[in-house]
Amino acid sequence: MKPLSKLVAACTLVAAAVVALPSFAALKAGAKAPDFSAPAYLAGNPFTFKLADALKMGPVVMYFFPAAFTPGCNLEAHLFSEAIDQFKAQGATVIGVTAGNVDQLAEFSKSTEHCGGKFPVAADTGAKIAGQYDAILDKKPEWSDRTSYVIAPNGTITHVYSDLNPNKHVKETLDAVKALKK
């Protein structure tokens, strides 16, 4: 094989490997959280969620999830719902944000199997907010990835956890909120 052909083949292999890797482009701790407002639901009732207003009350746990009424997202919402009193005890606001199945968020927000009316979920039509936070699902770019952020009252991201497995997002974010008080 000629040297140029070897180089092209090697570059092709490297490019293919990079494309196959999962994306970990989420904003990093220390970054300023992009401000946003979005249509949201709490216990089925519509309102406009404004990050700036929530930060005036304390830290914000913002978790992106791919789509309402999907297995992993159902579990994650349920886990946050079960732990909501622990977050409130730390002065934290929890908000779920999704670009998937936004037409079903009112029902999702009040379902006792999911959010249970205990915390709001916001519609991110077109994944614009997820784009600002670099939380786009690679395999379905019109949906958000499963990435959780803890944002301090000054608007600084203090913790980021990104994993499609929903099981550790509550523990990760609750521990990070508790660390803010130390």
C-alpha cells in the first residue's frame, strides 16, 4: 500500500471511531448557565418557567430528558418526584426540560407515576434550550440528551452529570446541591 493510501485509510478509521463515540459536549462546571424562559407545566397547569426567577430563590437542578412517556424518562421523573422534599429542604428548585413529546407534558406533569405534580417540566420545542446547554441527543438531535445540571443562585453551573441511564441523576444532583451549603 502506498504511503498516501495508508494515511487516507488511517484518517478514515480515526474519523469513523470519533463519529461512533458518544458525545460529552455538555457545558462544564464553572460555566455561566444560559438564561431562558419556556412554557412549563406543574400538576397539569401551564405557566412560564424563567430560570432567572428560579435562581432568585436558590439553586436550580435542571435535568434534560429525551421525551415524556418513555421508559427511562418515566423512571427518572419518578425518582425526582420521590426525592423532591430532599431538594426543597436544601432550597433547590427542580425543573425537567425536554424537547421530546412536548404535546404530552401537561399530562406527564400531573401523572402520579411520573412527576406527580411535585415539580415542573418545561417544553423545549426544537431543542433550542438543549442546544444552548450542549445537551442534544446524538442519535435523535431533535430531542434532549439525559444531562443534569446544578446551577448556583449566581447562575454558575456547579455540577454536570450526563448519562442515558436515569438511575444516578437524583443522587448526583442532590449531593451537588448539598455540597453548595458546605
